[in-house]
Amino acid sequence: MELILIRHALPVRRELLEGVADPELSETGVLQAGFLADYLAAESLDAVITSPLRRAIETAEPLARRLQLEVEIVDGVAEYDRKSNEYVPIEELKATNDPRWQQMLADDWSNREETREHFGARVVTSIDAIVERHRGQRVAVVCHGGVINFYLARVLGIADSVGFFYPNYTSIHRVMAARSGQRQIVTVNETPHLRGTGLPIGLYGT
């Protein structure tokens, strides 16, 4: 089957004193999600799956509508910061050399909600279960940068990490998954739908 991992579009910045931030898409993010839907609508998808976080759901919805599919929510592909009271786009953290940016660069898990081991096991188990349920199909999974990093690192057989590369907003990452358990990466950071739109792509391009 073809597994299409997609990072969500750009959300708003949200910092709360208490509670869960869980931000919605920004105006730019809504446009990015629309271009993603236009691009993937030409493909024959059998399912559109998303993390339970708003930025992922709102990215998945335009695509699901175009394909007349129901959005399926899978809790296990939520990001490691799902319960955080703040969300600051990584570009803003980098621009100010925020300590949280340095933590990401160092792949430091010392004050995160989940251990690296728990997060990794959750992601891999959840994605492998999606693969098992959709044998022989093409499935889009809208999720998060940390989820994509960890899963692709596992496929590549390198050290488990949530920061070995940077997935752009609405970037597409294709993996062929065989019944035997073999996984083969086909594309990484596919973003032709954003080229020439004037919309930001992420850290490395517009």
C-alpha cells in the first residue's frame, strides 16, 4: 500500500497560561490546505486520516471534501506536544533563537510530556495499524513534523529522532508499505503545490 504522510498547514501562534493550546490554522494555513487538496485530488485516495489536533484536522478537511471521503481521526498520530499550553511556529522560535528552538536542535526530551520511547512506540504502532487496515490502498495521513521525523527515521534505520530533518508545511512524504513489513521511502518533502503561490513553505523556501 502507499502511505502518504502529510504535515499540517501553518497554524496560528497561541500561548496560554493554562489549558491546551491546540491552535487552528492561520489564514495562510487555510490557503496552504486548499492548494494541498487541489494537488492530491487528482490521485485516487482510499482514506484520509488525521491526528486529533485542530491544525491537522483543518488541513485534512478540504482534501476529504474534494474526494468525498470521511475524515478518520487516529489518536496515535498526534504530536508529542499535544497537551502543551503553547504553540509557536518553529520559524518564529528559530528567528529569535528561542531556548525551545535550541531544545529541538539538541533533540532534548527532558521536559516533554512523553518520553522519546513512549512517543516512538505510539507513532510506529499507530501507523503500522493504519497500514494493516488499508492493505493494497493509497491512504493520506495528516499529522505532524515530529511524527513524520520519527517514522521516517525508523524506516531508514537511523537513530530515532524528531528532528533529523525539517518537514515543510503541507509537505508530502510517500512510503510504500509491503505486507511483509518492508517499508520503502519514495519521496520526502514533496511541495510542488506551494511553488509559485507566494505562500511560505517553511524554514527553507517560499
